[in-house]
Amino acid sequence: MPMSASDIESMIREALPGAQVDIEDLRGDGDHYAAHVVYDGFKGLPRVKQHQMVYNALQGRMGGELHALALQTSAPKD
């Protein structure tokens, strides 16, 4: 069963408290999403580590319930 945008958002917010999370369903099929995550905890981390933190928040659902996620991450601008 595909994940909803609100499911994805909730899982990321739970794992990364205080994160700003925007999810967009790219095709309207509940299978291809774009996520933009701004999180204070990303400061000083390389982008690959930021992405790993988001993927970890999704608890192994990438490639299964969640087919594709175009991910953009950043730390808040001062």
C-alpha cells in the first residue's frame, strides 16, 4: 500500500523534531514524492549524511511502500 504525503511528513517530523517538511506528490499516484526538509540538526553535515537521516526516519520504507522520493535538504539560513 502506498504511503501518503502526511505519513511521510509525520515520520520525518517525529525523527527530526522542529524540522520544516514540505512534501509534494509529483504524479498524483501516491508513489512518487518530492520532499524538502529544513532542519537545524543538518548544520555542518554533508548532504549525503542529511539524506541518510531522512531515509532513516522513513524506517526502511524506501523502495517498498515509498517508490521514489526526490529529496532536498538544508539547514536553516541564519
